[in-house]
Amino acid sequence: MKQIMQKFIRQAISLVSALWVVANLSFWLIPLLTVSLLKILLPIPLVTKICQQVLEFIYRSAVLVDSFWMTKVIGIRINIIGQLPDHPSPIVVSNHQSWFDIPIIQHTVTGQGPILKFLIKRQLVWVPIVGWICYALNFPRLNRGQGDNARQKDFAAIKSASDVLSRERGALLIFAEGTRFTAAKHQAQGSPYQHLLKPKPGGLKIALESAPADTPVVDLSIVYRNQETNFWRCLHGASPTIDVVINNCTVADITDARIWLESSWHEKDRRLRLQ
């Protein structure tokens, strides 16, 4: 009976946490869409600057609310090991194990640095609330398809995002694996890493080519201490301690995106094996 009650309580906490996240996003959606539309309709430098500042305030506020819930209400301890560079527009590269990675990275980066822009699948735009927010914030949308036409469109999307971030404060987040880790995907890939999928250098390569040589590249390793990465269970604190390890270099330090990623992924995999 006690176990049944504990399970019920955990499920209830996850449900309340999910509702909290949805309510938080929904609350900021209307002002976000309004300001984004105003920015498009009135492309005047002063108006654009003010709108960008308001959008950044909205973004930070939403992140602050979610971070408060994660750390103060659920009680998740996020250990940030290392320090972010003092730069308005770094490139951020991270492993991807769970949808829960996103609020963790936002807490780490936006909590003490610039807002984040993600490389997202084009289909995500049609997902209610989350997709609309991604569209309003002009996240670069990738086709993830085959053929030269799809690759050219993806190149243009990443190049455009990099160009914008060279003028505006904001970090470009790249999940180099392209998708979340699962045992089935790991097996299908024949990944050489025990806890990671193979990183794909395409997105990073384009971002590196588009950024100034002194642009920081922030390499994040997210480590769920008890290896519990299920999003629903994370919502009730099933992974009470999460490490985020920060390593920094610059665009000029990376001569080959593939080689750099493989070296980074070997180190990430070593960290995950120690847990």
C-alpha cells in the first residue's frame, strides 16, 4: 500500500510539474507573439532594438519561472562545473539524452548569460505552444531530409541564424547527435560510444564557418547522476542531481568539426560511464 501511495504521489507531482511548464509557456505566448509581430511589421532600428530587449526579457522570465520550479519546488540540484565565457553570442554544443536537457541548458546558459536559439526540426513548428514559440523567436528550422536541396536549405537556415546572432545577443545551441539518445537508436547506429549517439558535424561546421574566429564554443556535458533521463520521471525529481560540465574553446581552435566532436564525445562518454 505504501509503495502504491508513493507511486501515486510521484505521478501527481509529474502531472503538476507538466501543467506548471505548460501554464508558464502559455502565459508568455501572447506577449511573445505580439512583440515578434511588431518587430516584423516595423523594421525600424529603434523599434527592432526595443522589441529585441522585450523578447529577451520574456525569454529570461520564462526560464526563471521554470528554474524556480525545478530547483526550489522539485528540489533538483544542478551542479554547474566550469564557467561560461563572457560573450554575447557563443556557440553551444551539448549531448542530448532527454527533453529535460532543454530546461537544464536554459538554466545553465540563460541563467547567467545570453538567451538560447535552437536548431529545430521544421515539423516542430506545428506543435501547439512550443512550436509557436520557436517560430516567434525565429529559431532556425532544419529539413533533416536527404538530397542537395534539403542540405542547402539547412545550410541557409543555420547561416542566417549565425549572421543574426553576430549582431544580436544570443547563443546558438546545437545538439550534435541530432536527436535524443535511446537504446534502439544507439543499437541501430552501431554507435562507438556506450551512452551517446554518433555526433553529426554538419550543423557545427556551418556555424563555425559563419562565426568570427574569436567566438567562444561552449561544450556542455549533461550528466544525470543516476542515469534516469525519462522526461516524465524527471518532472518529479527522479534524477535529483544533475551535473553540467562546461568546457570552452574558440572557433579558431577547431580546425575540423568532426575530429573535435569525436574527441569531445569520447570525453563525455567517459564521464557518463563513471556515473
